[in-house]
Amino acid sequence: MNNKYKKAFTLAETLIVLSIIGILAILVIGTLVNSIPDKNKAMFKKAYSVTERTIAELVNDETLYPYDPERIGFLNTDAVQIPGTTDAAEGDNKLCKLFASKLNILGEPIFEGGNCTFETTDGIYWTMPTGLNDFATKKIIKIDVNGKENPPNLNSGEEQDIFSINIYSDGRVNVSGEKEIEYLKSHSVKK
């Protein structure tokens, strides 16, 4: 009698292997999903970093904001030439024009309703107040990290995409919103 035994996996062995593969897949997918960057958080942190750097450059540039004990920092609205252009910046619009000149913006800043607005090439929509009457305390820059045309355009909540950054006439920069503080303290990945 010539019995040839074929070697194969039993049904139980196959089910055990499939179960192990399924468990490993769940663990790997869970890790991958948690490591996907939170775009709004990452864009806000980028905008905050850009704001800090740009405000520091401007307030410390003696040609743009020369020392004047009566009008410290951004309170000095004397006319200056915007570096690299033939345009001048002065008055209430000086800070916004100089700030926008340091960024890669699409088009020109728009001045209306006491605000200066512009969009950067990375899709962030910036809104800065132009008046100096409130600058004794602070100015609040509003940034829409996914552009003003893209929903949800919320100031708070889980899907928040509009954030506030405080700037002061002496060049200090900070945030006071709950989500802004949370985002600056955390890594740019989803929880």
C-alpha cells in the first residue's frame, strides 16, 4: 500500500494564523492613524512661528522702527520704505504692510473696515487690525489656517481652524485662547 501523506495546514492552524494577522493589523493601523499629523494644529504652529519670527525682525529693525521714547516699537508710525520695493509704509497700515512684505503672499494686502487681510501661499488667511487705538494693550491677529473659503471656519471646538495670536507694541507675541495654548504645548499629531 502506497500512502502518500500530503503536508498541509489544518483548519485550526489557519484560523490561529489569521487571528494573529488580524490582531497585528489592528495594532499597526491604530498606530498609523494616531501618527497622522493634525493639519490644523500643524498649520497653526507654523503660523505662530512665522508671526514670532516676523514680529521680532520688524521690531528690532532700526530702519523700520527707529528708537523713539515717545512711540516705542510698533507705535512709531513714521513713513519707511518697504525693503525690496518702492512702496512706503506709514500710519495705521505700517505694521500690516511690513508684516505682509516679509511673507509669501498672494496679491496685495486688502485694507477695509479697520482690518488688513491677505493670504499666504500656504493657504493661511491672515486678518490684522490696522488702528493704533487698542495697541496700548495688544492687537489680535486672526488666522484661518485652511483659508477663508474652506469650511468649517470655526473659532472654537474640535474642528477649529481660526486662531488668534496676540501681538504687543513692544514686539511680544503670545496666545490666550484655550485651543491655541493646547496646540502650542503639544505635538502636531492627532490624539
